Amino acid sequence: MKQYLLDTNICIYFLKNQYGVAEHIKAVGNKNCFISDITLAELYFGASNSGQKEHKIKGVKAIEKYFTVIPIQKALECYGDCKAILKKQGKLIDDFDILIGATAVTCNLIMVTENVKHLARIPNINIENWIKK
């Protein structure tokens, strides 16, 4: 069975029940979907920075319980390698994106993101875009 790492944008669409993300997760099974603790941090920031903090924090806590959260420690060496390669190529992307992508590579998970353009720069990453607008 395929297993997936959900990017922050996918989790946001899941929380908002947009673009069929919830249906896609149901089809593959939430036990086959994971998130990085970097994604969790980004979601908590978004919730805290919103006008509906308490409501949004509840959604983030629900995501945290629904999906297994992968700690970034597993991906730190891969992150260092990826960032060095991207820097040499002149194609750097945001550190959080590299950390999330490195987690997918290290854990042999398919990266699910709408941000294909940036994450595709990470060596050896396998990407799917579930978003059809």
C-alpha cells in the first residue's frame, strides 16, 4: 500500500473540506497518510495568526490526532544534503519546504502537495498533486 506525507497546503484544504482532499484521504486511508512536525508547526502558526484562533487551534489538534506526526530528526541529514545541492544549483527553496520534502524522501513516502514547482527540486522525491482547481 502506498503511503503519503501531506504538505501543509493539503492539510489546510482538508480542514476546509476543499478540493476533494478529505475524499482522497478516505480512499487511501488516514493510516497511510502522515504529516511532518514542521507541517504541524506551520498549521499552529496559521491558527494563532488568524482572527479565529481558538476555533482554528481545535482543527489543528484534530489533525494532530488523526494523522501520525513524523519528527524531523529522521530527516535532518537528508535536509543538509538537499539544501547543499539546491544551493549549488542556485535553486534554493524555503527551509521548511526542504525539511518537509526531506522527511518524505527519508521515510520513503509520496509527497502530496500543491507546491509541485518547488518541492520537485528536491532530489529523489516522489510527488503527487491531489488538487484539481
